[in-house]
Amino acid sequence: MTLREEHVEISSPSGLNGHAPAAKAATIRDVAERAQVSVASVSRVLNGSDAITETTRRRVLDAVEYLRYVPHVGARSLSTSRTDTIGVILPDLYGEFFSELIRGMDLAARAHGKHLIVSSSHGDTEETMAALRSMRGRVDGMIVLSPHLRAANLAADVAGRTPVLVMNGGLDEGGRPSIAVDNHGGAVAAVQHLVATGRRRIAHIRGAAGNLEADIRAEGYASALDGQDPIIVEGDFTQAAGHRAATRLMALSPRPDAVFAANDMMALGAMLAFQEAGVRCPEDVAVIGFDDVPLAALVRPTLTTLRVNIAEMGRRGVERLIGLVQAGANADPDTACEIVRPALVVRQSTAAASTAGSNPDRTAASPS
Amino acid sequence: MTLREEHVEISSPSGLNGHAPAAKAATIRDVAERAQVSVASVSRVLNGSDAITETTRRRVLDAVEYLRYVPHVGARSLSTSRTDTIGVILPDLYGEFFSELIRGMDLAARAHGKHLIVSSSHGDTEETMAALRSMRGRVDGMIVLSPHLRAANLAADVAGRTPVLVMNGGLDEGGRPSIAVDNHGGAVAAVQHLVATGRRRIAHIRGAAGNLEADIRAEGYASALDGQDPIIVEGDFTQAAGHRAATRLMALSPRPDAVFAANDMMALGAMLAFQEAGVRCPEDVAVIGFDDVPLAALVRPTLTTLRVNIAEMGRRGVERLIGLVQAGANADPDTACEIVRPALVVRQSTAAASTAGSNPDRTAASPS
DNA sequence: ATAAATAATGTAATCGGTTACATGACACAG
DNA sequence: CTGTGTCATGTAACCGATTACATTATTTAT
């Protein structure tokens, strides 16, 4: 006991609501002192682990309440070497894809009492590494999204002991735990759908060069063409690129009667370009996208696409990572690559040249 | 010096890349030992504060590199009582509004070397408080978005010493540092624009009841009507609500010749409903939204709306909060309410019944 | 009644940084 | 050659939790 007087605190004049004035944050020792117990007991009550008398528990909880005590996270993490935080490194934060992903991750994280640190790297490999380094030690595990295979693997390296879950769309992860969309299968399904609805000249607007998912989708497209020669134009996943690509496709003769765009935004851009040029969709040209962003159901004609349940994927990612963290240095390294299979969602944009109708099948909330 | 032998480390057989085997994470003491300096010097080098010989600096940095040393964040935060992390509590994570906001915040955070913890509360006041409590001590400051005035104020209370920046759309923040959209001014501008383009029966589709921003926009609408009686139908910010509301408006006679929806998603829903019913936009009815989500420029007719630079708002928020954190218990409490004025973006949906054309004035990138 | 087992609580070491203060080295003036 | 000031570095206390182990109280067995 120090020299400080020990008498019971006189309820402060301003303490009308029964709270301490608290000029400085209370520590576990303050709580212990006020509850007349040891710091060990306080810790035990707060972590619900050991056997504790009901009396003690009450006393501690009252003191906690009165002092508005919140454990110091840093101190806790210092002794437990856990942070209850997981880091997410994204190539970008723009667009509905990432917002959906974060939503799913947040859901899972909350459910497990974890916190989420997000950071974007603007697609730059070097920045990805920087983000990673700065997160190291701050999180119990990380989820890294990168369109480049190399970046993701480097990441897992730099991370050292920190578990890393890779989500970069590549299936071949060299034994790293990962989750990936079946881009190949999705592309094949898209082409087959177009073929099945009678299309014969199917073009592809591909994603950014060097982007792993773009490559795989393009490859899937080419492999599914039944005899027809591939018609591929470059894109970069933006709506503007889709617009430009469609313009180039219209200049071809014979003009393609179907377009498989590597993502929805490009598909939308293409649809607008066709519309502006008086080329009717789906009558003259069918359009199919990839992702099923909410927008796909809001445009007219509504867009046929391959649905990836993005939020669900984010949820799974977090859950999987938490598993990895708990496994720790255990055996059973969970080295699997989980594959998410996109589902074909047929809407108006690929109708067989005679169907119409209105079926706004999804809605999107927006706040403010 | 302990009993452990002190001889120079034999370069490990696996250390081909010049790195330590590192079975456990290196501490500052390991670095000090390897660099043959004291922990104080290591700390000084790493924090760049004090005077340090070039020789020492090199030795330390080499050791850091070799051991892949990363300071333990918890320990650091324990002694400095800083976390270099800021928390963001959102009512929801759904939709483009929040994704844009987070994007802007991330940008600013990175620029200042801060980390971002995000969490959503699903609009529930109780959950907002829970999120807040669990973040307390984990962050240096928080940004709280809440559509309910009460929640935001409670939040600032619960936070205790942690600085809180409120962004809830309410202008009257009782002296709390805040950033808010000028919802009233925006609504007035919307109505005035409709009046100026010759509309005479202007209806309003309002946002969710109890939502502060919805209330203010509705109030602004009513106040700007020049003599005309208000025509207000309920909504909840979703596209589906806009659709339903428009259906009800079409049943009125005489039918309104203009609709001001409290956000873009409802405006889009309304436009679709009109379109399906054969009511032409803008010829028969003008539609104006609020927010300027990327989608607004992608639909046909393109949507006139009030642009709020959401990402910029997020950036400002973080910057402002960092200011608050640095000010600390200083005087000059920075109690201002910063106001963001939305800008009218005129597009096709409010053309004066004779204009047409194609002007896809914005594009949106999407990744995968 | 006493020993042994069990339950509840307390004491103090520990985690890994930062930093006030102490110490040592060195230069230069006298 | 000594004293003094400056600069670089080292020592050790401290931040606030957790938890192994020690201690005390309580129950049960004999």
C-alpha cells in the first residue's frame, strides 16, 4: 500500500450518475483496490475463466462499472500475444465488389468478437508489402487479396509467423491456404449459355492484362468456344473500357452476336455503347457479365451474369483465417484451396431474341 | 548478460537469404544484442528522434533486417499510450455510399500512417454502443456515423477520453466536433431546380422515418415549395421503396410532374416504375435524387442529383479526427460543425421535356 | 479432532517496448 | 594537465494486463 490515504472515496460532487470523475483512465489495479480484491481476481472475473465467488464477481463488476474501466488492449496483447484483430489488405477499395466483401468480413468478425483492420494498396505490389509489414504484429492473421500471384505469395512470406489467407483468384496456390473463385468454370458456363441460346459469334472483353483472374477467364472463354475462333478485345474492368471495347466490336464484320465481358461493369459499358449505336440487346447482341453486382439487376435490359456471393466469400475468408489462427503452429496446416463456384443468373440481356419483360429481381439499399 | 554463450551466431544452414531462422519473434533486446548496442539506441534509431552515430544506425538497421524485427505494437502502445489506429463505426456497410466513404478514409489514414478499424452496427443504437465500447482503448479516436442524433451523442459520451468525430447528417451537434452534409440546402436546391425547369406538382419520396437526414431533406423540400402543397410518400432509402412510392404517385390525379427522391437508389427505383408503366422521364415526369452514386450516370436517362463528394468527406473526417487526437486535452476544442454543401448535377432525368442526348459523364471501376 | 483435498484468492514475475536519468567519451579552453 | 560542456550511449523504471505458483479458507474423510 502506498502513502496515499485509503479512505473510501467520497462520492464526487459531479458524480450525479454514480460514475467516477476519472481524470485518467482506470487500470486493473484501481478496480482491484476499489473492489477490495486482488488484480488476479479482477482479471479472472473479466475473462470468465476461473472459479469466482458470486460476491467477488459482483464487487468487481460494480467497481468496473463505477470506474468505467476498460482493459488496456496493448497491455493485454503484450501478455497474451493476441490482438483479436485481423487485417485485410485489398488491391483497391473502389466499387461494389470490395464493399460487399468487407461487409461479409465484418459480419463474420463481429460474430467472433474480432476487429477488422482494412487497408488498400492501390494494386501496387510494393505497397502491398508495405501495408503488410505495417500490419505485422498488429493483427493475429491477415487476408490478402491481390490480382498478382507473385504479390500474394510474397505476402505470405513477409508475414512470417502471421497466418495469411490468400484470395487472389488463382487456383494454384502452392499449398497456401486460400479461397478462390472458379473463374475458369464460370467463363466456360458463360460461353456455354451463349451457345445454348443460339449465339454463334461470341466475343470476349477481357480484364486488365497481368491480372490473374482476367487471364483465367479469358482462357476459360477460349477453351469453351466450340470450333469458333476467339475474338478478344482488351479491357481493364472499368465501365469505360467496356464501352470502348464494344465500339471496336461493332466495327467488325460480321459483327459478333454475343459478348462475354470479364466483369459486370464492362458488360454494362458495352450495353450502353450498343444502345447508343442502335444495336439492340438482346435481339442483335447478347451480353453476359461476371460478378453479379447489385447494379446488374437494375439496368434495362437486366444483365445476365455469373453470380459470386461476394459477402459470403468474405465471411468464409474470415472464418477460415480464424481457424488458421487458432490452429497456430499446430500440425494439420489446412493447406486447402477452397473454391467458390459462380452461379449463372439468366436475365434479359441474353434472351433468345424474342423474350422481353420486366423482372427487377434484386434491390439495393443505400443509406444517406 | 545471462548464462547463455555469447559467441557470434553461426550463420544457419537454412539462412541462405541472410535471415535468421527465427523460431520466435525477435524483440528489441535481440536486436540490441546482435547490434552490440543498448535497447535505448535501437529504440532511438527506430523512432528517429535522438542523435545517433551513423555507425550505430547502420548496425541497428542491419540487425533489424537480419532478425526481421517488427516492434510489438502492444508493448509500444503500452508505454506511449498511442495506437496509431482510428476506429470507424458505421450504421451499415451496404452500398456505394459507405464503400466510397471508407475509400476516402483509407486514403487519409494511409497518408498519416494510421490504421483503420471498421465496424458496422446495423443501425441499432445498442449495437453502436457495443461497437464503441469494444473499440475504446484500441483506437486513438473514433468517427461515428449514425442516422440517429441520440446515438451519436451517446457515443461521444461512452467514448470517455477518446476523441469522437460525429458524422450523422444532423447540423445541430451541441458543440461536438462534426461533419455534416447540408441536407436542407440540398433539398431546397433540388426543388428550386425542378421549379426552374417548369415543374408545378413536385412530390417527395422521403427516407426512412426516424432517420435524421431523411427528416431534414423532407423538411427542406416542404420549405422550398413555392405555394404548392407538399406531396410526400414514405420510403426507406431502398430501390424497392422508390419503386413502390412511384407506383403510388402515379395513382394520384393529377399526377405529379416531378419527383424529388431522398436518395439516388429510390430515384432509380422510381424511374424504373415510371418506365414500366409507360410514363416517360423526363417528358412526363422529372426525377431528381441525392448523393450522386456512380450508378446515377450509368442509367438511362442519366439521373439528375445532388453530388456529395463522399470520399472527400471521409478524407476530411479522418484528417479532422487526427487533429483532434493531436490536440488532446488541449484547449481550443475544435467544436465546429463542418458543413459539406452538395452540388447540383443536372443530367437527363430533369430535362425540360424536349432535351435528349447521351452523356455518360462518369465511369466506375470494378476489380474482379 | 485432525489430516487431506479442494476451492478461492493473493503475490509477483513476465510480456516488449519507451524514456528519464546516469554515465562515459571526447574536445577544447585555460 | 585538468575542468567543463557536448554528444552518444547505457541502465533501469515504468506502462497495464495475465497467470504460475503460493497461500489461505472451506469442506470432506477418517
